[in-house]
Amino acid sequence: MADSALFETSAAAFVRLLERIRDDQWTLPALGEWDVRGLAGHTSRAILTVEAYLAAPEPAEATVPDALAYYGALAGNIGDPAAVARRGVQAGAALGDRPAMVAAEALRRASARLAEQPPGRLVAVGPHSLALDEYLRTRVLELVVHSVDLSRATGAPHGLPGPAVEAACALAGSLAARSGRAEEFLMAVSGRDGLPAGFSVV
């Protein structure tokens, strides 16, 4: 399945998950300092950034080669935890009284822009740029992981499509290898050892 299709199907599953969240669940704790609304807002940014970056001028060249390099190259520039948390809260507030409808409209706009893009399109993200398809791989990982987070926080089924989950797992495994944590990852997923507290590849 193409990266754009993986993005659109995982984003559509996220929208359907928002429809299942009850009114009394939006203030439940979800992840770190985020409640369900804050985490939903953060996750919605996986859609909003695609729309925003495609509305911006295309950069002249890629400065990072792939999704794996994206995490390493950009973490220090746009990955400040406090700033990420704040943007999530703001995006959650922007979802308003009808979060699923707002997210669905954002997905409609992003999908329309995606349909217009030529092969090899580049996008600028912070001070760097990369191929659109590679950026979409990172958005699929975000949508999959955080949809699972929201499902666990609310008890609502996430309904994620299998190909998107597989793509997220593959990228996570590659990130573990690229970051020098392949042995820990492989021993855990093969049942030899448990992962240490706080283990993360993103």
C-alpha cells in the first residue's frame, strides 16, 4: 500500500475513534500530562501538518534522506517536550465541541492536497526537508501509536487497519536498529527479555 494510502486510512481510523469517545471521557488522563483531549489534539497534528506543509513552497532539495533520519535530524529542533505538550493542548482545544467532525474536515483538506502532488514531492519540516512519502511514514507511526494510546485511555476500539499497523511496527524496528538498540528490541519481541523502563526509539 502506498504511503499516502497508509496515511489516509490510519487517519480515517483516528477520526472514527474520536467518534467513539464519550463526552465524559475527554478529561480522562491519557499520556503524560495530556488528558484525552490533549492527546487527541496532538494526534490531529499528524493530519494538520501534512496540510500545512503541502501548502508551503516546495524546498529545493532534501536535507534528510528518509523517515529514519528525520527523527534524529529534527528531534533537537522541534522536539522540545514542553513545546510538543503545549501544541497538543492547543490543538485539542481547537477540536472544539465536535472533535471528530473537525478532524474529518482536516483529513479531507489534507487528502485533497495529497491528491495534487507530483511524484518526488519534497516538504520542509522545521529547518530540514525530506520526501513527502518519507514524512508520511512518520505520520502513520504517530497516528497508529497515539490511536492505541487513546484506545487504552478510553476503552474505545481503535479499528486501525492492518497495513498501517505493520508499517508502524516496521518503522519502529528500523528506528531501534538505527539508534543502536536493535539487540534490546529483538530480545524483547522474541520473548527473551523485557524492555527496560522508558525504552523508546522515537
